[in-house]
Amino acid sequence: MNTNKSYVVIGGGTGTFSVLSGLKKYTDNITAIVSMADSGGSAKKERDEWGLLPSSDIRKSLLALADVSDKDSLILRKLFEYRFAKGIGLSGMTFGNLFLVALSNITKSQPKAIEMASELLRIKGKVLPVSLDKVDLKAEYSDGSVVTGEHNIDEPEHNGQLKITRLSTVPEAVVSPQVLETINKSDFLIIGPGGFYTTIIANLVVKGVSSAIQKSQAKKILILNIMTEYGQTFGFTAKSFLDELGKYLDTSTLNYVLINKTPLPVDILKRYKAYHAEPVLNDLQGRYPFRVISADLLSTKRIIRQKGDILRRSLIRHDPHKIARICLNL
């Protein structure tokens, strides 16, 4: 296994959480680079009321890498995960987000707050915001309409079957120097899984990120989503994902593409059908500049919604240990 190599995971949300959770069992040479365009749930309050960058994806990555080797560290991790289910203005928020807000105000710096929270949780690796610019995502659709805001793209009030033709940030976001340096020095770059436009492409549209990935000498791994997503990737196949990704990143620079081959349980498929979602079909036939790895990536763990959580979440996810073993053995 390549446990002495450096791994950089680019994305955000629950997909990145799964990858980081698996990798940390084998190495602490990990850096998570996460999107800063979240605008749903507590992120709206953090942005609009406190003038801060959204911290949910930061918190999830910190928790994924957190030490849980003893009772005290396990309690601290559970505290950061705790979501309030009551209270006007508080219901739906997590203690971890509120802690990061308070620490940012105390230190007068969000990056410093992330560093201090990392030390407190004794994380294996680092967590970096892709940019320190305050921005919104802007999606242009095939019918000419435009939607602004990550949450409005992710949970659409418009026709979610419409195809996104272009994603950008408003105003333009620029990659942080620390992220550039991390990408340049990495041995392995792992992109995804996650909300295709709202977490993966959301990082790539930040000025400087795609060019840095393309120039990097690292081995590049793309982990495809298990399911399509209404509002983002309705009707997508594996080839559709690669074709769309190619608008923002030269896919010929990829070395590996991972896709799940294990069928989903019937009851889960029925529940996903209500969300207009279906398993991503592997139609990557023929010759590609990258190696396609079709494997069992599916977690058998069922996801239970937390009290107070009002956002739509995935019902089943990638297995952290299966992902880690494949990535570490490449």
C-alpha cells in the first residue's frame, strides 16, 4: 500500500467525508480541499448574518479526520456532530458549526479557527477551504434560465430535469496559495464523489484550481457518484459525467476512474425513485487515456436522518474502507 504518499481529496460534503474516513485508517498524510459555496441550511445564517464563509463542509472533513482513539476524543467528535432540533434560529444547526463561528470571531480569522479546531480534534491531516473569497454559484441552464446559489441548484424549485450548461462563481473566486502549493506537492489527487456541480465542479470553477490539477504530476483519481441527482445530473451515465467534467478539467490528465458495480437494495431504489434518481450506468466502453475500475464501492450502512436536519441527503454512500483500499493500492 502507498501509505507513505500524500493524498489530496477535492470535493466537500458526505462524499469527501467517506473518502477521508477510509484513508485516515492507513495514513495521516491527507489534505481535504473543500468548496466554500454552500448556501443552504446553517450556511445561509453564517454568510448573511455573520459575514463568514460557510463551515459545514469544513466541519464534515474535520470530523472525518478526527481522532476517536479514546473516550474524550470520541465525546468531542460527537459534540461537533450534534445537531439542534429545537430553538428558534437554532434548530437545524450543529454545535460544530457554531463552535467554528465563535472561534472565527475570537481569532478574527476563519483559517486560524480551522487550524485551532484541527488541533482540538487531533485530526489526521489538514482541511483547507479552496478559496477565502465569499461567492455564490451561478448555474446557466439549457433553456436559458439562470439560478444563483448552491442551495437553489442542489434543491431546485425549477424543473430539475434541465441540464446545466455552465457553472461559475459570482464574483470570481481565486484559489488560495496554500491550496495551490498542496496540489503541486501531492502524490495522489482524488476528485469526488459528491454533488457533481455543487461540490466537485464548484471547486474546479475557482480560478487556478483546474490548471493546477492539470499541471500536477500526481496520479489523479475520479470517483464517480453512485446515483444521479435531480437538479444536477438527471439522466446522467458515467460517460455524461466525464463529458461534463471535461468542460472544466482536461479529463485526459486523469489516471483512474472508479465506478460502483454493486446493485442497490430494492427498497433503497424505490426510495430514490421518489427523488427522480437512479444508479449511474457504466457506459465507459472503448479506449480512454485513463483506467476504468469497476468495483464494489457500496456501503451496506443505512443512513439515518438526524433530528433537526431539513436538507435532502443521500440514502446510501460509498464504503470508506473499500475506497481507501483501492486508492492506496493503485
